[in-house]
Amino acid sequence: MSQPYPLPRETRSSGASAFDGLTAVYGPFDFKIFDLEDVAVYIKHAGEDSYTRTDAVTVTKTTGLPYDTFSVAFDTVHPATSSYIVRGERTPERSAAVVKGGGIDTAALEKELSKIAVEGQELRRDVLEAIRVQVGTPGAMVGDIPAGHAIVMGEDGNLVSGGSLLLTDFRGGWSAIETYTRGSQVSKGNKLFFLAADTSLGEDPELGDPWQLVQDFDQLSLVPDDASLGNAKLADMSTQRLKGRLSDGSGAPEDLDPADVRRMLDIAPYPRGQVPYLSSTVDSGSYEHFPVQSAGPDKLGVLYKRGPQHNSAHDTAVASAQSFSSGGTQLFSIDGALASGGVAAPPQRTKVRLVFSADETGRTFTISGTLNSVPVLENVSGGAAGTVVDTVSQFDEVDGAQTDDDTAGTVSIGFRMVPQNLSFKWTKTGGASWSDRIDVFDGDTDQRVYYWGALGAMDDGSFIALASECDIPTETYRALMKPSPDGEDWSAPAVEINVTGDVPSVVEFFGDVQKSPSGRLFVGAYDGDESFVMYSDDRGANWVSRRVILDGAQTHSEITPVMLDEKRGIAITRIDNLTGSLVQSKTLDGGDTWTDMGQTNLPVTGGYKSHDLSTIWVDGIQYIVMTYMIRDSGSAPADNPDTIALVFVEAEKALTSADNWSQEKTIVTGVEDLSGYPSLWIHPQSGIGLLAYGQETTYYYAAQVLTKRIDVADLIKQDTWTPVLTAVTPGDLAVTYSAQRGEVVRNGKLITAFFEIVTSAFTHTTASGALTIDGLPNQANADGQTLTGSLEWSGITRAGYTQLAARVGPNGKSFLFRASGSAKNASNINITDLPTGGSVRLIGVIHYRAK
């Protein structure tokens, strides 16, 4: 008789699984149940520490059999940041008889025995999840222990209270325990505490040690807000605590520099709880663009420009620089950057600006146009050389401009700049929903232009926003910083930052504010054809600027740094002209000096790339990830225009060469006109990223900020590569491919590389040596490689040899082919074994270990 209720060895639990944010029904699950009441469902939402049982769920059997798989339907669609566990939790009962008519009912007995086995499996699972004593040790009783107290072993072997856990103020003066909730900021003496959990703070006089830190370091970060405390004393406190001492101790902490002090205090990094959502719209409605993301312990923030767009040619938006010498009234050509069909329109109504290269004080200029569809005509007196003059009137359009006589020099006509904001939103759901808009830098109120924004999130939950402020009448600039304690309160006034070192004349920030492990902040900036990396050791108030690139032969601008550890980092700089693509630089001393590594191996195409850098660990290897836009350009056009691409490189390889970047992977399409400017945040635990970017819907007049979920870790694990057929000595080898492709799957340092090569033309007369395929995606390790992989081949002539296998040599990025046959010694396939003029076909897979 077959077993009617088979029961494999199992723990009868789904394990923790993430919701997909799209559906409320999940299943069927692998284990079977007898009754619907046998199922228990637990949920944990983002920010919660543990799973809670829920009854807001309906259980349904798959086919209605007595012993069947099942599915669960939740009463609502839960976000992807939440997770669930489905378990079997059958309560034992005895309700069915197994003896009928004086005999045993075998079917009923089988069912009851399987029910007992189910309960036994669930009991074993629950026992393994419980706190246990060592094998052979008597069990212990747990006493009545108040919340917030330590658990210690009493003399009788039972668990009892060990007293309250306190953080003692090293300056004294706390006579009572005070309780604070998660997210509070508590200032005591010279110390400012940022609490990451509900915490009790107080002074325990029984300790008798004013320096003792008892509270778990994971629950708070300590930041001095009074310079009188001093680095030496902070370092002494931290080093003695790390050594487990209860007193002031000895040693020489005064030898520690500020970076060492920060490292001591940065004991426990905060986890990032939210996993990126599928896609969303952050903001839309006017012109929202140029987003920058940064993530703290509980919020992911995005800073973006909101307001009418201006380009660098706004002073010639109506008419390019023109001069006149024919005498009498003469008309300007309406040919500026925002002109079309003889009419120029600003993104938002504003005044017209005239720019004079010479003294035009004797001239009168007439501007005509419309405001609210009503004609406007205004005469403007000329100004001195090097000055600008604005109209009194505002214009929706300009349709004409003239001078009353000859000009002394050139005159340009444009539009006066209009206010622009830098706005901010935050999310706790990975982008599934966003907060209300916060105008961090409010140009509408201040009558200023704020742009070139940068955003940084600190491990204590605070944020800083950087911006360049432009005074509209004078077009003078200041670099500003504004802090927020939590990303919600931005009421603190903006302060002008102090920049030393290689100081840009105008600080044009770019990208997110990066951090080293110790907390040093880094941000890119540019000015004209100069590119800089700036760093700060005081949370953004003061910055040291280091010029990375100044090259008169090329025009450089946007630059983004990324730190790999405390000292080493990479910076990528955009080349604006078509002599290159992107330039790579590196630092080995924490940003004090930078070395030009040359242009990257990425494609050279026209248009801005406007890149972003971040890091990710995949299977124990650190990678640098870069995203950038690919414009539709008439000059050096790309194969994949109007897209956003992702490339990556192993961090260690990036430090040795600029030529190790992967091939481009298209992650967004349909980003036309001035769309793009991506910013990627990668969730460190899952390897999934949230990409924010601007999408223009009307060229220069309407745009929105969008997000998209990108599985970065998966893209890295399943990469592509380009196999190249060659020889040890290529000579005059000429190959034309009808198929040339490769894929790679990475599992830690184990590399599986697939390849396909089919030639349509293959000729050689002077080539010699072993046949090889170059271009492997990872360099092999130094050990000898075994023969491995399968191969389909044709076009090779070697008498008596019937088998071919690929072989990767030590430290190589290429492989050759070993031939074998009955009664034959294994040997290499040489290029001369492939007849010239023939067709070669090599399709296979090879496994090897990377260096």
C-alpha cells in the first residue's frame, strides 16, 4: 500500500520572503496542510525589528484534497520593503477514530500518524529557534526582568536581572534616568547624542567612573558640538573603551589625527532597511530635473532642480553678439539660443538683458514683444563697456530688436535669469511613495537662482545640501551649505562654505556627497575647464579643494569621486569635446593628491555623459558602478542613443588601469533631448539599486524626476564580453565575424564564460603560434588551470586529434585550445591548423578562477 499522506523531512516554513509590492496572493507553498487553521502568517514592515503574526489573511487549499498545498491571500497589497513568513503551526487534537467494526481503519490510521508527524516536525523547528543551554546542562528559569535591564546568570543557575543599562555622562550632573525615543537628539554638556533606538540615558553613581560608556554602541552615535572637548580627549575616551578599560587609562591618543578620531567613533554602521521599489515619479508639473540621491539610516533623499531651465547661453538667448556700421536704425537678427522663426521665448516670463562689449552709452535700443498676448515696446539706453542693462518690462516673447545707429562693438541680447529652486523629497519605502516637496533652497522667495546641487546623508540620519547661489541682478555666485537633522526639518539657515586649497572661481557642485569609512566627505566640483574634488572633515562647513584636471587641449567639466576605503578612491571627469569620452583619476592619500590615469576604455560618443559613481560588494568583490546618459548626437553618434547606460569595474582593477570597464548595459531607454543626469543609490544588503533621472517631456520647458529599480548585483554577475580570435603571433591575421559574442556568470571568483565565434572571412600567411581567444572578463589567478568546458568546433584540421578543450593560463585574460586523440600526446592547436580562407566556428563554455 502506498503512503497516502507522504511527509518528507522539512521544517514546514516558507522562510522570510519579500513582498513584490504588486499582488496580495502568494503560493502555493511547498509543504502541505490538513486544515486551514494549521497555517500561521507573520509580517515584518520596514523599520520593525521582528515579525508579528497577522490574521488579516485568507488560506486556500490548491485542489481541496484532505492533505494539500495551499496559498495565502493578504487583505491588502504590502510594499516590497515588507516581508512575510508562512509556517505550519498545527495544534494537536484527537477527534477521529481509527478502530471501526472491531478492526483498524488503515486509512484513518495513516492520516492520524501523518498528523502526529507534522506536529513533531513543527515542534522540532520551534525547539531549534528557542534559546537553549549546552547539551548535558540543566535547564534554567528566567526571572521577572524589567525592560532595559541586563540578563545575567544567578548563583542558582537561573537568569535574573543584572541591573539597568545606562550611558553615563562623562561630565557628570545627571541625577535621574531620562528616557528618549528613537530619532531624538540629546545635548548634555559637550556631547550631542543621536539615538537610533529607544534609549535610557543617565548616571549610575555605583560605577564611580565618569568615563564609562555602557549603552550599546549600535544604538547611538556620539558627535562633539563643542571644540573645547578636543580631539585628544575624544580619542582617549574611544580607545580606552575599545580596549575594555573602565578608567581613563594611559597611552598616547594625542598622536591620533582627526581621521583616526572619526574612525574610533564610527563604530557601527547603520543598516539601510528599504529595498528599492519598481519605479515611481518623484515630482512633475513644471521643470524638475537633475536629481541627486543619498541615503541615511531610515530615509532615502533626493535633491533636484525645480524651476525654469536656463542654459549657459542665456545672455544670447534672443540675439547672438552683433555689431552695426551701416548708419541709422538697424535691426538685430533674432537668432539666439531660444529663438525660432524670428521669435524668442524664455522658459518663464522675464526681463530682456542687453550685454555690451564696448561703450554704447549714446545709443538707444528698442525691444518689442508680447506679455499676456499684449504688445510690449520698450526703449533701452546703452551702457558702458562690459556692462549689462535689463528692460523694465517683462516679456513672454521677443519678436524684434533694433539700434538707433551704429554700435561701437558687439551687443548681445538675452533673457534675465529667473528664480530657480533646489527641492527635496524623501522616502522610507524605497521610492514606492515620497514625502511632500520641501524647497531647501527657495529661489522664488529669495529671488535667487539655486543650482548645481549636491546631497549628502550622514549615518546619524542627518543630511546636508550644497548649492551654488546666483544673485540675479549681478550674476555673482556663492557656495552654500544647509544642514537638516533628519531630512524633514530644513529650517536651519544656509551658510556660505569656506573653501581652501585650489579654489574654483565659481563652485559648480556635481553629484552626491560621498563618504570615506571614517566620515570624511567628498564631492566633485568644476569651473570652466577645471575639475576639482573637495573634501570636508567637519560635516560640510569647511572644504579643502584639490584640482584634479586642468588641460587646455580639452574641455573638462563634471567630475564625480568615489572612495573605496579611507585612502584610495577613483574620480571620473567628463570630456566635453569629441577627443575622448571620460577621464579616470585616482587618489591613494585620502583625496590630497590625484593622479591622471588617462581616458577610459568606454565608447567615445557625442553629447554629455553626466555620470554618477557608486560602489557595491558582490560575492566578496568590491565593484565601482557608473551610470551615464548617451545623447542622440550628430557628432560621433552612439549605437544606443537616448538611453542611460551602466558599466562597472572591479575596484582593485580600477586602481591599476582606466581600461578595465565592462561593456555598456542599457538600463533606461527613451530619454530624449536633455533627459538623463542619472543618480544611482544601491541598497547594500540586496545589491538592488534605485536610479533617479530627469525626463524632459517638452524640450527645455517641461521635465519630471523619475526612478527605476535596477538589480545591479545581477547585472554584474551576468555580464557580457567580446571574444577575439587571434594567435600568439598574429602577423597578418585578418578576421571578419558573422557572430562574436560572449556572456559571463560570476559566483565569487569562479567565472563561467560562454563564447561564440563564427567567421565569414579568415585569412593569414604570417601568423604563428597557438590559437587563442582574447578578452576574458576577469584575469585568471596565478595557479595552473585545469582543462575544462565544452566546445563545438569546425574549421580546424589536425590529423588524428578528435577532442578539443579550452585552457586558461596563469594570470591570463585569454585561453588557448588543447587537442587530444587516441594514442596522441596532448598539444596546442596552432593558428596554422586553421586553413586560411576557411570558416571557423567555435562555440563553448569555460570555467576558471579569477585572480
